[in-house]
Amino acid sequence: MLTREAMRTLKLTVAVASLAAGLAHAGWAQSAPQAAVVPAGEEAVDPYTQTNANAGAAPFEGTAMLESFHGRDGISRIVDDLVERVQVDARISEIFKASDFVRLRRTLKEQFCYILNGGCDYSGRDMAAMHEDHGVAVKEFAALVELLQDSMTREGVAFPAQNRFLAKLAPMKRDVVVR
């Protein structure tokens, strides 16, 4: 068992390594995901297999959808807005109360970027494993979709592009909803 000081040193070492890796890549996980590195500000998680298959959907062909979402910057704004909304929405905030919001933001940005064919890799867990202990009900899933739609609308994503994106995400419902 590590002492408190040893744990702080380990966390600092991981944070510095993560920062260096991030600066080297200058983007969101464009290279193969690194299983051993915990990005700065994130809580450590149990090991899992990192693969783009965990994103829950195959990417769109071409760049039209990515352009509809205003590229990576648009994805970032959508995810930031969505994460802010889920934290305060009384319908679903309880589900997210124990979440690592730093990790949630990063992995949602990676997932959306991967699915929108923005050249990113997804380093998060698979949808079933990620949500198995959250106890998400159908009405809570619907509330999350509503908040995502609101965030996409605020970004100026056209309604047809929103629908195409939501159609890609819809099959994940079976892995997310557990009650």
C-alpha cells in the first residue's frame, strides 16, 4: 500500500506524462490510446481494453457531418454545454453526481469526434460497462437526448444533421438503459 506522499508523487508523475503526451499530439487522442496514462485532472479507473469499437457506433463517411457540427471546436462546445446541463437538470443530475466530469468531457468529445469522422480515437470504456452501475431509466435517457438536442441547437447544428447523429447514437440505448 502506497503512502499518501507516494500517491501524490505518482499522481504528479502521471499528470506530467499526460501533459507531455497531450502536447505531443496537439489534439484529442489522434494516436492509439494509452491505457497506462491517466490524463491530468481525471480519476484513475480500472483497466479495460481501449478500442474505437467501444464508441458504440461506426463513424460517418466523409466530412459533411463533421462540418455540420462545426468541426472539433463545435464538438467541444456542444459537449461542454451538455455536461454543464446534465449537472443541473433535476431529471438526471442524480445519475451524474458521482461522475468524473473531466473524464466525461474528454471521452464524450472523443466519442463524438470519432463518430463524426473527425480523425479522433475513442479511449473510453464500452457503453454497457460504462453505464451498468448508473441505473438509467428510459425517461432519464430521453432527458439526456433532449439536453443533447438543445446543445446541438445552441451550436447551430441543422435539424437534419442532429437527426442523423442521434440515429447513430440510438442503438446505444440498449446498453445504457438498465431499468
